[in-house]
Amino acid sequence: MQDSSNSGLFDGRNLIVFDGECVLCSNFFQFMLRRDRTRQFQFATAQSPLGQGLYHELGLPTQNFQTNLVIVEGKVYQRLDAFAAAMRRLPGMWPVLSLCRFLPAVLKDPLYRAIARNRYAIFGRAEVCFTPDASTQSRFAPQGY
């Protein structure tokens, strides 16, 4: 987890940055979009100008995205901690999934990395980066797609 409060790319809103070519990541975006009824999160693809800037600023690869980013109240979460941070913000029973944050790093980080490395082979890859339709464009941060 890192503090992003000094970032010129992020203005303090809650944000989920996902790989727009990854089917698994795009499904996570759709899942969050449907369940985030109070519109706590904005979204951006990792391939967008905003996503590229954030990955660069955090010292992460800007071509091979092996982590989604979830930013909540100025804190940047990666890997399984990003998933947990997003789940904690949802209504209903979904926050129970955030308990994965308590798994030891020696278990959760290798598990996440194994899925991330093989996600295209397992879940597929879109031929073009995700582009929001007119009904979801308002949920994207400026320069987020």
C-alpha cells in the first residue's frame, strides 16, 4: 500500500484501475460497476493516459499489467489487497471477501501473481482495450479510457 496524496494524477477520489484487455479484469470492473450503487468509485483502464501515469508514478510496468490498482481515500492498494479494499466498500455481504487481506503475504502474493501471469491463457484477452459505452462513460475518471 502506498500513499498517493502527492500525485498530480489523482485528486482524491476512489479509483479502480484495471487492465482493459484482460477479460478477468474487465469482468471485475463490470462486477464493481453493478454493485457500487452509491458510485463511490470511478474507473480507469491501465492503458489510458491516467492509468499509464499512475503505473509509471508507482514504478510499475506500463505495458504488462500484473496488478489492478484500487485507490481509496488516497491509499493505493495492489494485488489481493486491492480486491479486499474494493470489497470493503460494497454493500451487503460483499465485505466478507475483504477478509482475504489477512492472509499472510507468503500465501496471497504468490497466488495473486500466479493468476496474474496466466490470466490471458486462463480467461482470455480482448482484441481491443475496453472502451466504455455512453451509459458508463460518466463512471470513468477524466482521461481514464
